[in-house]
Amino acid sequence: MADKTLVCKDCNNEFVFTEGEQAFYKEKGFENEPQRCPDCRRAKKQQRNNNNRGGGRSFGGGNRW
């Protein structure tokens, strides 16, 4: 296995998918190569985490008891 150069689907920059990362993906059972560079993956994860915060309270906060 050799390092692969991939193109990020968000920013169109090239990034290297190293042998070590490929081995990790294979070990975890991932069948697809990453489509985003590490920076865009980090930004996407942060965006997802921010969208999940603040929800969950259906009755406006405080106790109803």
C-alpha cells in the first residue's frame, strides 16, 4: 500500500491519504476513502456538533414540577 493523493470534495485541495490512515480505515471496516481533507472533516464535525447543541428541551427550560 502506498500513500494516495486525493482531492477534497469541499475545498478541492489535494491531501495525502497515508498508508497508516489506509490501514486504520481497513481495520475499522471502512470501505470508502475519505472525501474531505482533515481541515474540512474537522470543520464538518464542528458544524455537526454545534447543530446538535441547544436542542432537546421541549418545554422551554426549567422544571415543570
